[in-house]
Amino acid sequence: VGGRERDDVATVRAAYNLTREQLFFVAFAQTHCAVTFKADLDYRLRTDPHTPDELRVQGAMAQTAAFDAAFGCTPDPRPRCDVWAG
């Protein structure tokens, strides 16, 4: 990361009191941030093969131990789908 980008990241982290790990997850969630009207959602559920934005974020984060660690969440006791497990 260049100097300007590094300064921007430091500013955001300080302004919102986020760790680097938390900022990663916030940035991921913001890539899917959108206002969706019910009629649009209904249409997209019938025609779009992709998961709705809200569920893309919630589903992925619910499966991520790193998210729990970053935000101090109590891990969900149900089994997780760990795609990257070795």
C-alpha cells in the first residue's frame, strides 16, 4: 500500500476505533451494501443466480472464525462450512 492509501487506512481505523482485522470485514461488507426494495428483491430471487447482498455478507461472516475473533463474538456452536480448511 502506498503512502497516501496507508494514511487513509490509518485515518479510518482511528476515526472508527477499528483494528486492521475489523476494517477488513467492514470493507468486505460495504462492497455489498445496498438498499433493495421488496419488489426488486422478489424479482432478483427469481432471475438472478447470485445470493442477495445481505445474505452474502451475513452468510460468509457467520462461517468465519476470524470474524468472531476480530469482533469478540461468541462462536456459533453449529458446524461451519470451512472451504479453505486444509
